[in-house]
Amino acid sequence: MKQLLQTILQPIVRHPESLTITETTEDRKVVYTVNAHEDDVGRIIGKGGRAIKAVRTIMTAANDDPSVRVFVDVE
């Protein structure tokens, strides 16, 4: 899943070398924290949050364990 998120975000950002994704697992949730160059944060979020909403939808659909919730945070 982390690799999928990396594959989705790399073409969007202008500074792919500064893109880092941290995976944190708690009880029944997985949180992916995306750290990106300050110029790329807006590109990842998109106008009105449309891009990050689409990314979150893809990550939720790709989740193969229905008992685990997936979250994507951008910093």
C-alpha cells in the first residue's frame, strides 16, 4: 500500500526526492503520513481538496482488509 501511494504521488509533485511516506499502524487503522516539499503540498491537496480526496478513495479501495481503516495525512 505504501508503494501504491508513492506511485500515485510521484508524478504529481515537482520535487519527488523530498517525498517521504511514513506508515503507522494502530489497532485497526493504518495512517500514511506524507511529507513533501512545501511547494508540493498544495499540488497534493489539489483545488478544494479534490486530489487528496481522490488519493484517499483509491487507498481505501485498494485496502484488502475490511476490518482495517486507511488514512492519508499530508504534512
